[in-house]
Amino acid sequence: MKTILSHLRGAVLGTLVLAAVTCGFYPLVVWGIAQVAFPHQANGSLIVDTNGTVRGSAPLAQGFRSDRYFHPRPSAAGANGYDATSSGGSNLGPTSQKLRHQLHERTTAYRTKNGLMETDLVPADAVTASGSGLDPHISPRNAELQAVRVAKARNVDAEKVSALMRAHIEPGNFGVLGESRINVLKLNLALDALN
């Protein structure tokens, strides 16, 4: 009986020590390092406007629908898209009839909304959702095709909108990894500051 109790006491003590280390000490150390080394990212990469209001998070897409704004990639996250609590893709594959139908509808809508001809090529990121459904970036070509619509809706010179768009182009990671891109939320907030 003494042996069983000593083993039980060792197991309980070991469990409590491991719980304290893995559920308390380790997370606090990681949190502390993150607060010192990467405070902006550790606190959500929040984008704050000039009034001090939090407008969103840089790595999360928002669904802009108005013609006055650049539109992000389509989203399959949640029932209506852009739901950060339900991140994920549609899981539709290249042989899916439903995906083909979605792509056709999105391409037609994109061309119509942006005043493009039926033969004009549409960037892939304008009609396909990302794996997370929350990709905050669009390609410069996608933004370029939307710039005329945005300028017209805001009654602003198209060149002014294009210049603002070009100023928001971010290079690939470390300047070499990935494609150039534009964060839609940052660009739209800059548009609001413009007029």
C-alpha cells in the first residue's frame, strides 16, 4: 500500500509541476519575449486610424463591398466570408463543378463591376479564395483593374488613385520570396484619408 501511495504522490506531483511549467511559466516567458521583441505583432498587428480607432488587423481581410473601395479576394471563411473565427478554404478541387460555376460567376461579376470587356483577363486572386479565406492582400494587377472604378465612385482623378495604389505595393518577403502585393485594408484607409 505504501508503494502505491508513493507512486501516486510522485505522479500527482509530476503532473502539477508539468502543468505549472507548460500552462503557466512557458506561456508567460513566450508572451514576455514577444512583447519585447515584436510588440506590434504580438498584440494583433492592429491598424489604428488618425482618430485612434482600431480599424482592423493587418493580416486579416475584411469584406469591402462599396464601389468606393478596393475589394479583397473572395473568402470562404464562414457563412458570409471574412469570418476570422471560421478561417478556412472551401475544399473544392479543380474537378469540382461547383468551383467552376463559382469562378465563372465571380469572373463575370468582376468584369461587370470594373467595366472590363468579356475578353479581358482577370487576375486569379480576384476570383479565387485563399486557403485561409482571410488573405488581406491582392496583386497589383488586381488593384490596377479596380482603380478606375474606385476613382469614379469617389469622383477623384484616376491617376491620384493609381499613384496611391502604387505607393502601397509591398515587395515579396525579404524582397525575394513571393509576389508583390497590396494590403487592401491599408490602401482603403489611405483612400479615406485622401477624401
